[in-house]
Amino acid sequence: MTFLCVCVSVRTRNGNGLPGESERNRQAGGTHPSEAAAPRYPADVPLRAASHGTSLLYPEHIPTSPLQKALLAVGSAGMALYNPYRHDMVAVLGETTGHRALKVLRDQMKKDPEGAKILQERPRISLSTLDLGQLQSLPEGSLGREYLRFLDVNRVSPDTRAPTRFVDDEELAYVIQRYREVHDMLHTLLGMPTNMLGEIVVKWFEAVQTGLPMCILGALLGPVRLSAQNLQVLVSELIPWAVQNGRRAPCVLNLYYEQRWEQPLTSLREELGITDPPYPPLMS
């Protein structure tokens, strides 16, 4: 009952999902009743401690006990497995199970000059912070132009990321929010679309990079929905490629993407040690 009560209050349009993220706009078209009563904060507002009372650490924070977190984790995992398009449940799962991994990621960012700058400045990626005209004017092959092309081709929007709610540390709350908002940047870096196969490949890369239980669960269980042909290609070629690149690349959360828009995508891939994916025709 506790799980149901809390989940009703946190239903959002999206989180950072399991395979099939191209479906993230499927549910657009109405505001959930629970959202109507809650204040909405623009995506360009950095996640920092706010004066909303002693128990709230940042906008939209919902304090929960360890028992509540456990119930939320179990319930959201079950819902996410039943319906991978319930991105709100995937988001809850990530927040209630990722505390240890988020601390490791936060510490990695603090030790890196670029990552530390990100933690200090708290940039956000949304339609309100992106200059789409400036990205469109960038040279062909630049990170910004290719990122914009990814959004257009796959018909996705950076505004579909759910706000963090159940992380009881405002700095870690920003880390998981940043992870969600750069997810599409990883698609661009890896050359993966938002179909089911592409999402699973990105999840394997993210699982190696972040250690988040949500990513590991998506990487392991996502393939059950693939066709036999795609499953064979995934296991024999794409998973080894994603794991190898995830291990070789430095922490992708340490990249200040907004200050690298003009960098050629090929140059950034070389910097990170990311190689071209095998069998790119199968990713269309």
C-alpha cells in the first residue's frame, strides 16, 4: 500500500528507460492528475538545496525511509519488467537502488577537472537551455550538429526526462539527473538509434560505465524482447563491442558536452576511445 501511495504521486512522462526509448513520446498528450497539484520547475533550474522545509533537499524531492525505498524498488522493478515503456517506473528504480553507484560516479567527477566544473555549475540539458539555432549552424559532423540530427531523426526531446525525487542527497540527485540528460548524447557518441536493439546496446555501455543497478537490469533483461536474428547479433557482436568501449572510455559524465558542441564527433570518439559499431545497417 505504501508503494502504491507514493507511486501515484510520482507518475511522470518519462525517466531514463529500458529498451524502446523512441516510445517516450507515446504517452505525451495529457498531464497526469497527480502532476496538476504539484509545482513544476523548469529544466534549466540547477538542482541545489532549497528552502522548502527541513526535509526537502531540492525541488520535487520526496523524502522516503529505507523501507519505503525498498518497496518502491521492488514495485517499480516489477512494473518496469512487465512494461518497459513505463519510464516513470524505470526512473524510480534508478533512484531507489543507485545510491552506492551514484557516490562512485560523484567521486569520479570530483577528481576530474571537467567533471568537477560540471558539479559546480550544474548545467542542464533541455529545450529551454539549448540554442537550437546555434546547433543547426554548426559544421556538419560536429557534436552539436550530430546531436541535433539524432533528436530530429528519432523524434525525441530532451524535455522528456523525469525530475529526480527519491535521492536523499542533493548532489547525488544532480548526478543522476545529469546521467538522464546526457543519455541521448551517448546514443550520438555510440551511433545508436532509439529502437529496441539500440537501447539495449546503450544500456550495456551505461552498465559498464556507471554500475547503476537499473542499467544492469535493462542490459540483462532487455534482450528477451528481441527477434532471434537481432539477439544473435547482439550477443555475438554488439555486447562485446559495447562492453569493450565502456571499459576503455573515461567516465562520460565528466564531459561538459555543452562546451564541446563545435568539436568534431569523430575527434571526440577518438578522445574517448570509442570505435565504430559493428553491423551498423542492423541498427536502422
